[in-house]
Amino acid sequence: MEPEPSGLDLALIILVSLLAFCLIWLGVIFLLSELSGWRSLGVRYLAGKEFSGQIFRLQSGQMRWVGINRCLNIGANREGLHLSMLPVFAIFHAPLFVPWRDIAVIPKNKLIRKGMEFRLGRDPGVPLWLETRLAERLRESAP
């Protein structure tokens, strides 16, 4: 018959499990920021001041191969495009501000969904795909 775990053993198991979960979470978030191109955009387009303009919260899109579902905050004004993430994902996704001069917008549909691709940055740029409805709302908020 095996001895029952003591309170200290149980506390250690819980602590190690929480630590493992946090390390895995950080690893996944870091990997997503790399695969999506967010970190590479952050080198040049880190938001330096608070964004002034309308922000559409909890939006979805796709950067490169990474789907961003209901955790993207995006806004537009005369100067450019603001991107930020929900706080739980923000650790490796610092807020970005990309000026319009560094953005190309082209229509691009995905299967049955109509959308627009925003090429963020230069050479070759990081693709951000948004549904047409959201892209139109951004255009309207950036006269």
C-alpha cells in the first residue's frame, strides 16, 4: 500500500504545475508573436504615445499564418493604424502604430469570406488580413 501524499507534497505538486503552465503559456505567446510577425513589427513600429482615435476592441484577423480571434484591438486615424492585444496576450505583443505611408491595402478573399490584406511595414511587409466590414469601419474612422 502506498503512503498518502502529505500536505507539503500536494502543495509542491500544485506549485510545480502552476509554474509549468506559466512557462508553457509564455512560450506559446512568444512563439505566436514570432510567427505572426508582431515582434518584427515592434522593432520599428512600437507605439510611442497613446492612440487618439476610435479603437475597435475584441476583433479578429490573421497575421501571416496566425489567426487572431477576438483578442485584437485595432484603430485608425489620419496618421496610421493602431494595433494592440488583450492584456493576457500583451506580454510579447506590445502596442504598435504603423503610419499609412508604410501600409499597402489590397482586396483578398479567403474561401467564402471577403476581406482586405493590410501589408504592414516594408520589404516585404507583414500581412494582416481583416474582414471587409472591419476594414471599411477603419477606413471610415481615418478620414
